[in-house]
Amino acid sequence: MVNYKIADESLAEKGKEALYIAENKMPVTAKVIRERFSKEKPLKGITIAGCLHVTKETGNLARTLKAGGAEVYLCGSNPLSTQDDVTAALVQEGINIFAWHGNTDEEFYWCIRQCLKAKPNILIDDGADMIVTAHKEFPELIESGTILACQEETTTGVKRFKAMDKQGVLKVPLFPVNDARCKNQFDNELGTGQGVVSAIFGMHVLFAGKKVVIAGYGHCSSGMALRARGLGANVIVTEVDPIKALQAVFAGYTIKPIKETLEEADIILTATGCKHVIPPKNEVFDKLKDGIILGNLGHFDIEIPTKELYEYAKEIKPIRSDVEELLMPNGKKIYLLAKGRLANLVLSEGHPSEVMDMSFGLQSLMSEYIVKNKDKLKPGMIDVPVDIDDQVGLLKLQSMGVEIDKLTEEQYNYIHGYEEGT
Ligand SMILES: NC(=O)c1ccc[n+]([C@@H]2O[C@H](COP(=O)([O-])OP(=O)(O)OC[C@H]3O[C@@H](n4cnc5c(N)ncnc54)[C@H](O)[C@@H]3O)[C@@H](O)[C@H]2O)c1
């Protein structure tokens, strides 16, 4: 029996089309690994719960895990990112899902709890909410060894787990899949980078000639700065890390403290993983340029002080799907994308399937790795093994028909030795 609560089962046909489109662009996850998993069933008898953005790409990850023999449960990792047509199609395929677009905070955690009640052996999280809930409310799953290990998909989640580990309260083996090279060097940079397009979708705005402020110059934000510049914008970067700021300077961007950008910025896009990147003060809001577009691509909706902006606004008017016009006390208008939540997932479809192919190839192979090594894993943070990272990279290259060189034995010994010098 399939367990589920979704928005609308009648959307299944549309969802199947979306899953098909993604599948064809995900040769690593949805073809090579899935075909092998179908034959070998490495996940037989295992229940996997994913707290992920339930998109057409995540649907294909779920199908691959199921092909490997797993019982799969999914819930959303953001109240606004679930694609309701995809959930309808997946339920028909026997994937257990508790997710719908626009759920409340209370419903969000209810969905997580439904997945944890299934007593999963592997948790795949995006932002840490499911694994933290398991620690707080389902400790028996950890103490009994039901949970073998967990995987984390995004930077914000990894940071939360590092903090838990440091305080000695992380009780499960935790693989920060986000930190694998095949993940954050592609998914974060290319996927979120291309996410600037969400601001265009949101307001149908021309980037050329605009002053676009990108908060942060990390994996996601450096990609966003590059794409915004490519569209002809004058890009200003803000940072708190001196080395990242230097990288941005040498890449040719203007760097300023955020407060100095407020009066000139036409668009501000954040992706820092930090809170209150725009200070939550009325005098700061007063300075924002009339007609400014504010969008966030970081994990939580606190980079732009959404709550404080709503409180200060005289009027909040939805002007199109997931875009609001805030009329401020000084008469200026602010356009807020996606209620301050991940604009690329809310206003668009999230990362293109091609990049999620690598992230979810890693998640698939790591699920298999956990099952194979379950008796050796200890609580705490454990890096994704380099050979799994390399394997996903090689599979991706092969799927693209790209060949690379291989070290000869002599070359290998040279770069790993010290004998040969001047
Ligand atoms: N939208 C998406 O689809 C998507 C995809 C991947 C990651 N994310 C999220 O995006 C966020 C960033 O991830 P990342 O991988 O780029 O992290 P990162 O650590 O590589 O980069 C973050 C950068 O922001 C800078 N920063 C921190 N606080 C700042 C502040 N107050 N002002 C200016 N700069 C500041 C940091 O110094 C760092 O350089 C995280 O919340 C992550 O979970 C979103």
C-alpha cells in the first residue's frame, strides 16, 4: 500500500511528462545507475526517506532508489518548492509521498514526521530539518540502530550538522554529499548561477544595464554574479570573507558593504546561508530604491528580512504567481520574489536536470555505500569517498562522450613521490 498526502492526484499525466523530460537529461542517475540497481537490488529491504525539493529530478532519484529495491518515502524540504504534478505521478509508481506546494510550517513538520514514522534506515536531507527532527522526536530510531546513516544535500544543512557534531549531539553517521566535488562545483555554481533567471521570470525584467547586487561570492553566488554579468548587468558583490571578496575583486566585480548598495541597486539577489543579509531595520528599508526587486536563493527565507519587510509595508499586493508588491510607508515599491524563499525553485523549476544528475548520482551511490558498509560507520561527519565522487564524474563524462587521459604508472609515481627534482 502506498502512503501519501499530496495536492491533486489528477495531475499525474502532467507529472509523468515532467519526469520523462528530466529522465532523458539524467543519464547517470536515471540510466546507468538505475539499470545496474534494477539487476543487483543493492537496497533490497531498506527504507529510505528523503526530505528534498520534490521536483522532477528528485522524482527520478526516487525511481532509481526504488529500482534498487528500496521502499522510498518523500517529503518536501521547502514549503513552496514541491511540484504537485510530479508527486501525483510518483504516487502511482508506488513512491510514498507527503508533500504539496504551499504547506504551512505545521504541515511541513507533519510531513516530515509521516516519513520518520515509516522507520527509515537512510535519511537524505536538504537543509537538515528531517535529521534534526529525528534527533529531537524519534530518538529510538537512532538508539536502536534503525537509522544506518544519513546524507545531506545542501550547504546550510552541512553547516547545521557541523555545529551539532562540534557540540557532540550528532548521533548518526552523516555524509555531507553537498561537499563532494561532483555536487557543489556543479549543482551550486551552475544550477543556482542560472537561477538568476528566476528573477527574470518573476518580473520579466531586463538585466542589461541594471545594477544587480549579489550577496556572497561562494559556490552559488559566484555563479549568480557571472550569469548576471553575462546578461549585461553591472554587478556589485557583497561579502564577509576577505578571501572570497578578493576573488570577486580579481574577477572584476565592484565590492561594497551591503548598506552602500541600497540606494542604487535595481535588483538584490542573496545566496549566503546567513541571516539578515539586508539588515532588518526600517531606516534601511526606507533607503531601498523605488521598484527594487529582492530575491533569495539561499536555503532559508531569512537572508532577506521577509518578516520585518511584511510588518513595515503599508500594503502587500500579490501581482503575479509568487511575486508580491510591497508598498512602503515612504511611497516606494519593493518587489519580493517567492516570499523570500528559494526563488529558483519557486518561480522556476529549480536546477536543470543535467546538474541534478550528478548530485543524485552521488546520493544513489552513497545509499548503496551505506548499506555495504553499515557495520563500519560511526556517528559524526564522514566525507563522501573520493572514488565515488570520481565515479560519478567519469560516468557523466562517458554519458557526454568525453574521454580524458589516464595517468601512466610512471606519472602516478612521479606526482606521488619526492625523488625526482631539478
Ligand atoms: N537555490 C538553490 O537551489 C541552492 C542550491 C545549493 C545551495 N543553496 C543554498 O545557498 C546558500 C549558499 O550556499 P553555497 O554553497 O554558495 O555556500 P558557500 O559557503 O560556498 O557561500 C556562501 C558565501 O556567502 C558569504 N556570506 C556569508 N554571510 C554573508 C553576508 N552576511 N553577506 C555577504 N556574504 C556573506 C560567505 O562568506 C560565503 O562566501 C546555502 O544556504 C545553501 O544551502 C541553494
